[in-house]
Amino acid sequence: MIDRLKKHISEYFVGSEETIECLLICLLAGGHILLEGIPGVGKTTLASTLARSVECDFGRIQFTPDTLPADIMGSEIYNMKTGEFEYREGAVMHQIILADEINRTSPKTQSSLLEAMAEEQTTVGGVKHRLPQPFMVIATQNPVEFMGTYPLPEAQIDRFMMKITIDYPDESEELRMARNMLEGKTVDRVESVITAADVIEMKKKAAAVTIKDPVILYARNIAEITREEKRFVLGASPRAVLALIKASQARAFMEGRDFVKPDDIKAVAPYVLTHRLTLTSEARIAKENKDDIIAKLIQKAKIPM
């Protein structure tokens, strides 16, 4: 199923294989993913293709400065016939959510997704409403240098399991994009290759993948090293350690194993940690490269034997 799904998505989304792999890792691990890149590189196409490929209910939220929390969570509407308030569903009530250009809306609206992403529910008028399963948020954002953007707060950033940066395509990829368009191979023609029930079953199997204490401590050791690094404002949180564990289980499952190896932790660590770590002002002035720092810190962690 995994191989079929990866191949099917790659037919419509033109990009790196690691991007598709990280997307599927987040799906199987019950996490959410943040896609960053300039407009027009296929972020929306990737999210739509995934939803259609796994036969999931898909909802797109186009974030703008005037988007309100009630648009996301839903609201209570007074019914004059019954004399009672009724819940009207918001845009979050779908299995796969595309939070498009999430950094173009205000922090107040951004935070309306926090409960949904952490607890898979939303509370309106004191009443909790469970979200459909499987549930996943795929958020896109333009680089923060662009005009009219609101950088995501640390609490929101930490809710995303992984972050992927999608760059300009190379010559062969852009040629394939053009061919897909000319041949009519567009997102609206994507057919499902597995069902939502299949995804739920695979999530259960991924969560059952064995991970021994030494490997857990290896993930914790990587996080601890980032906390001691003076070039970061803050180190990786305990939630980051849990994300490392869940993502490594999903990767092992995708590789056909029922146990996690240290290599799984090492493979997912850059994508799990990069968006959670912020350089100090001194490091930015010195033009330090965050990705290079993280790669070196991961190498410093002692690999369990």
C-alpha cells in the first residue's frame, strides 16, 4: 500500500521523493506537517493529491487577514424554531485539512487550530466536538520575509511534527510539470488507491512498532544536545522527542520493519527539529546556517549499540 501510494502521488506532484516520504510519515504517525516555499511550487497540489489518493474528506482553509476563529472552529447559531443554539461546523471538520498560507492570518486565528492539532477535537460554546478520523493538518506558508505575513508563534510551530521546504524545481521536474498540464494530468483527476480505513489500520500498525529504551534515549540525547547549544534561543521540547519517536516508528513501518533502528531517528531528526529551533540574534548576525548546525549536533549524539 505504501509503495502504491508513493508512486501514485509522485505521478501528480512533481518534487523530491523525501517530501512525499515525510508527508506519509506524518500521516501514519498521526502528526501534522508544515510546507514552506514560495508560491507556485506545488504545496497545494501535494496536499490535494494526498487527500484524494487516500479517499479522505478534504477541506481547504484559505487564510487571510480577516479570517476569524469561528470560520475555523465553527460557531453556535440560534435556531428560532427550536429556541436552541445549534452547532454549525467550521472548516476544520474534515479528515485532511489544507491550512493554506497559514502565516497570512492573525495570531488569534492561527491559534484556533491548536486544540484540533493537539487533541483532535474542537470546543465551541463549552461543547467538545470530535474531529473525523484520520485527521491531519497540512499547512503551507510563504517565507516570513514576504510582505503581510505573521510568523507562527513557538507554541503553534511545536504542534507540527515536521517541516519541509519546497524549492524551485530543476529542469527535468519543470518539464514534467508542463507535460502533466498539457496532458490534463491535474489534481481533479486523482483517483484513490487506498481508503481512509486502510490509513487508520496502518496508523495502528505503525504505532505498534517496537522501539527499545536505548533508541528512545538516543532521541532524547539529540534533543538534550540542542538544549545545550548556545546558538539556539531554545532547545528541542519534550514534544519534539515524542515526535521523533512517533516519526521513527512510522518510518520503520514504511521500511517493512517491526522495530525502530537508530538510523530511523537520525533520518527523521532534521525534519522534526529544524522548525522548532531558532537561532540567537548573534548567530543570525554571524550568518550561521541552522541546518548545518543541526546536522553536526545529530552526529554528536552517541548511537546505541
